[in-house]
Amino acid sequence: MSVFVVSKSPALSGSVKISGAKNSVLPILAGCILTEEECIISSVPPLNDVMVMIDILKKLGATVNYDVKKEKISVCCKDIVSFEEESEDAGKLRASFIVMGALIGRIGKAKIPMPGGCPIGSRPVDLHLKGFQSMGVSIEQEKGFVFADGSSICGGKVYLDFPSVGATENIMLASALLEDTTVIENASAEPEICDLAKFLSKMGVKIQGAGTDTIKIQGAKKLSGVKHKVMPDRIEAGTFMVASAITGGDIILENVIAEHLKPVTAKLCESNVCVEDLGGNKIRVFVKDKLKPVNIKTMPFPGFPTDMQAQFMSLLAVISGTSTITETIFENRFIHAGEMVRMGADIRIDSRSAVIEGVEKLTGAEVRATDLRGGAGLILLGLVSEGETRISDIYNIERGYYNIEEKLKGLGALIERVD
Ligand code: UD1
């Protein structure tokens, strides 16, 4: 089992290139199922979650060739031989549920394992299923599987009780081959939805309103293969922005879309961190004044992203004064706080709120990456803690960060991956 060993590091400096967005790649790969023609997707980082999705596509009958060095995948779904998601890991990867919409669209039915619970919350899929049902799809659940029969699928209105990212994507995929119009109300407005909409539009789907709460989709009977470059990962970018802030650094991030980073930038600026848009998809993040505590509430986009909450908790743990974080998206997304407390952080949790009193000194400890973003938060805290921080269960971190230790090392961080 590998661990990350992180030591107190100097202020980070230099440049880092941000990878393609994990949360964009997964639905786009599922979207390849919608056409018999070849799709070429570039800027695809070889993350564990991406590998699981490739395995799922292959088992459905797709031909997939991944040039890891060039970060380019070609997917051809001419011969989809199965409507059953059978990959061993499918139930483990929640995003694999996204294949359901694409299979309903392409072959009119799907049998998908019910995704299990997740450390950060129960994460049900009721909104996905209700959405499909509003489109005339019949749903049955049996022995841990969901069976969808889309033989009577039609367009119409789908209202989501909550702007779920995954449910919005699933409905978009299910409606892409329908000539009727489907309207998703109270849709998610996350940038990843816009990236999926761009990909589907290139294939021949007419989409209006992506990035707002109402998305109109008019599909086509046949979609074509396309080339698509995945948007930069705004959460990886946010994590490096915090890495610069927490170490008092001065770094340049390349391959970012500043607009996507607005909620994170706003909170960093409020905390006295300087963020400069250099143009050409580059930003500079640096510290020149004493940092100030801030209050954060996670919200759907354009609110502050829940996926950046743990990293900010690390930053706030070392800023003198009292900060608060309120988590409104997931019911149990503070598990990393317990590990941070073991390193000397002063964090009190009360239901969905955390009160953080900044401390002057933290001490490295043996901690566990309880989940993907919580694990990233622990790396950040390790960069400013005395002695060594040994982080176990780093597969959780590697689900969503490509080469994180090499990228951090390139900026001067003291981090090693020990096998
Ligand atoms: C996606 C992201 C994840 C991010 C999250 C919120 C991917 C692969 N993952 O996850 O990194 O943290 O958006 O920005 O893109 N919910 C229900 N019923 C449903 C669906 C969701 O109650 O059918 C609840 C969830 O339990 C959660 C909230 O809605 O409390 C938001 O979930 P959702 O937006 O669906 O997140 P994901 O798409 O799973």
C-alpha cells in the first residue's frame, strides 16, 4: 500500500499545468455510447475513475484506445453488445450511473448496479430515476440493480427537486437521441454541464440554456462522432490555489478557466490572497499580506463548490481567528476534520457546520485520506505542519488527482510517494 509522506515545505513557487476535468471526462465518455461513430476525446488524465469508466465501456462492447502519454482516448461504440453494466468496479464508481442515460438513449434499456453509499453521504439516485420516469421510462429495482425500460421514452418537462449534477447529465444523455424537445427545470448549472452540452452539440444535439437552471434539449435520430477537448479541472486548480495560499507562495496555474474559479477566487481574495488573471488561461496566485479568516457556505454553482470545502478547511486551520464552513450539499462531508484535528487543528463540528479556530502550529501525524477531497486537504495541511505527515489510503486521492505529488514537487513542495 502506498502512502504520501509530506514534510513542512517552503513557500511554493513556479508553474503548474492543470489537467482535464475528471467530472467532465466521465459523462463525456458515457456520451460516446450515443453514436456508432468514433469519438476522440483529448485532455483525459489517467485517473483511477477514468480507468474504471473505460473498463465499463469495453464490457459494453466499445472499442477504446487510450494513448496515456498524449492523454487522448478514441472510443468507438459501433457494437454495443450489452445493456448491462457488468464491470466489477461499476458499483464503486458512483459516476458510472451516468451510463444509464446513454444506454437508454442508444438501445432503449439499461441494467445498472445501484451505486452504494459513500463516506461523504448516502448519495441516492432518486432524482435520476424520477427524471427518467417523467420521460416515460419505466424503472424497476431488484437485487441491487436498477432496470430501465425506455421503449416508451418521450421528451417533455423534467423538474429536478434539487439541481443534481449527475441527474442533469443523465437526463441530457437520455434525451440526446430523441427528436422531441426535453426541458430540464431546476437543472445544475455547473461548468461540467456546459462541457457535456458542448460535446453533445458537436454530435448534432440542439441544446439551449446549459449553464442556467433551464436546459432545452432537442436531439437527433443519429449523432456523429466528434473530437472534443475536455475543459480544465476547476477543483484541481482550486486545490493548487490553496496550496499557494497556505504556504505563502507565488505560483502560476496554466490551463485554467478563470470564470470557473470565481467562487474559489472570491473567498481567497476575501482572505487576502492575491489572484491575478494573466490571460491565456493562466492565473497567478500569491500572498503578500497577512491572511484573514472567512466564512464559507457550499452551494451549487456559481456558489462555493463542496469539492473545495476540505482544502479550504486546511487553509482556515492556520489562519489566526475564527472561520466557519457550512456544508449544504452533502450530509457527512466533514470526516476529514477528525484527521486534521489529529494534526493539531482546532475544528469543532456541529451537524452541518464547522467552526475553525486558526492555530499557529500543527504537527505531522499518521492520517488517512478518508475520501478524495478530504485527502487533498490533508496533503495541504502536511505542507505547513512540523515533522512528517504520513497519509494512507491515497488511492482515494488518486481517483481525482493526476500526479499530484510530482506537480507539487515541481513547485518546491516536500512530498514523496512511498510504496
Ligand atoms: C457531482 C460530482 C461531485 C460533486 C457533486 C456536487 C461528478 C462525477 N461528481 O456528484 O464531485 O461533489 O457533483 O457538486 O461529477 N442527490 C439526491 N438524489 C439524487 C442525486 C443527488 O438526493 O438522485 C443529492 C446528493 O445526495 C447530494 C446532492 O443531491 O446531497 C448533490 O448531488 P449531485 O449534484 O447529484 O452530485 P453528483 O452528481 O453525485
